[in-house]
Amino acid sequence: MKKNSQSHSNGKSQDFAYLDGKSVLVTGGTGSFGKRFIKNLLENTAVRKVVVFSRDELKQSEMSAANRDERLRFFIGDVRDLQRLQRAFHGIDFVVHAAALKQVPALEYNPFEAVLTNIVGAENIINAAMDQGVQKVVALSTDKAANPINLYGATKLCAEKLFVAGNSYAGGLKARFSVVRYGNVVGSRGSVIPLFLEKRKTGPLTVTDARMTRFWITLDQGVALVLKALAVMHGGEIFVPKIASMKVLDLAKAIGPDCKIKIVGIRPGEKIHEVLLTEDESPRSKDIGDFYIIEPAFPWWGDGHWEEGKPLAEGFRYSSDSNDRWLSPKELKDMIGDPQSEGLAVGS
């Protein structure tokens, strides 16, 4: 018998009854987030079916072998392919859109590919959801979408705009679309933490700028945020979690205390600090306790959706360098496990 609630570190529990008997599809379901999210669904909810939609048949085969659950299904497909999405979304209640191209340097060199996956793919998700009667879609975004300076951030900002406007585009259809926007995921594939863990074995750890700060969130925190968004979304809002910051230099020192640190200079498309909520967005944003809500500016949104929220101060900016929550080295190690222990699997 699957549980209908899950306890969190803050002592609160999340009610999963809204997932009872529902079918959920996750694009990019074999990625770091997708695997953790799906594992959570299978272990803690009474979902009827969970569908993995992704491009890599080997990863799907490995995931199938690791999760012997009759509720789990697999679709090989690409979000660029609308026809395939139409087929996969048939009979689906909720969609979590986690598929994206996200490596900043690679996307600067391959911009057309970034647009096809991150923007055209978002449009395809919206159209397929409306056509197939999907009830709710939550799309994953990034702090790099706020005042973007690289192509990855620009494509994700465009995707955010598409998902927010999708609620108006849907008209009288039941499909509703919302977005979650958060920072760097501790231990996700391709992130700096697995890189530092590997590099400390052989040589110096490289940091681009000693001043650099980033927001950090764990996979479990990201999963909890998406589940919360699915439960409470009205359609059109962007959910921004309150998470901790840390200097990348301090992160390197925490992971490799005996390693030399080499400052190599900032890379193209890289910011010194990241922003999760801009001063231009704050007038239409609210504080909801554990997270902020950015409400859409469109007339169809109206008033009263988040009456319990507290308006933000004029000019409020949620930036990684001015954050009031900072990770200590011990907290970082607790988030990823003891970095010195053998067999530590980060980013798998």
C-alpha cells in the first residue's frame, strides 16, 4: 500500500492524495531529477501510472531494471517531435517537463539545437497537453532564465513565457501550466560538485572567479517543490523556492580542503552572481512562506489566486550574493554525504 503523505526535514508533511489514481508523465525522466522524482512517486504515492519520456534507450533499460514496478512505463521520444508527444500524452493527467539541453558552453556553440529542444520543445509540450486533455503541466526552469546573458538562460526564459501564456492559449480547455524556477542542483550530472569530487584526486580545483556565488538546491528539495506546485498551482505562476547560497570558492575548499585552488577567469555566458527573482518581477510577486510566487501580468490572471501571500518590498531582488541563507561547509557535506567517504555517488 502506497503512502499518501511524506514527511520533510522541516517537520511538515505533504499530502499526496491528489495523485491517487492519476497518471504522470515525466519528460527527461532518465535524468538526475527525473529518476529521483519518479522514485518518489513510486514509493510514496498511489499513482496509477508513471511514464518516462526520453531519448536514450540504454538509460531507459537501466532504469527499468532498477525499478521493478508494474506502474512504470517507458516512451522513447524527443520533445522536438510533436506527433510522438501526442501519442505519449494520451490518457495522462499530469506532466512534469524536465527535458532540456542545459550545458552553457555547448549551447553557445550549438544555438539552433538549444532553440529546437528548449523552445520548440516547450511549444510542443503545450500543444500536446491541450490536445490530449492533460490537466496540469509543471515545467522546470533555472535561475539563468532571470535576466539571462547566455543562450541557455534565454531559451529557458522564452520557455517560461510560453508556459505562462499557454494558460491563455488553452482557453476553455482544462490544461493548466506553471513553472518552477530554481538554482544549481547539488549532485546533478554535469554540475560543478561531481567535477570537484573527481578533480581533487589528481590536481588543483579550478574556480572561474573568487567572488562567484550560486544558489544550491538538493534533488529532494527540487522534487518536493514540483510536487507542491502540482498540488497547489492555479496555472500561470512561477514558483521560486527559498534556498541557500554559497560561494563557489568556499564550495571548492569544502570539497577539497587539501587541494590547491586555481582561479582561471570567468567563462563566456557566465555570471558572477545568479538571480532567482528580479526587481522587475517583484511588484507582481508574493511571499508564500517556503517559496515566492511570481504571478503573470496578463489580464486573464485576475486577483485572488494567492490572497494568503505577502507582497514583496519595492525593488526586492532575490540574488545569490544578497541572500539571507548561506550554506556552511558542514551543511554542504551533509547535503552530498561525506566527500571523503569511498563510493560516494554524486550526480548518478
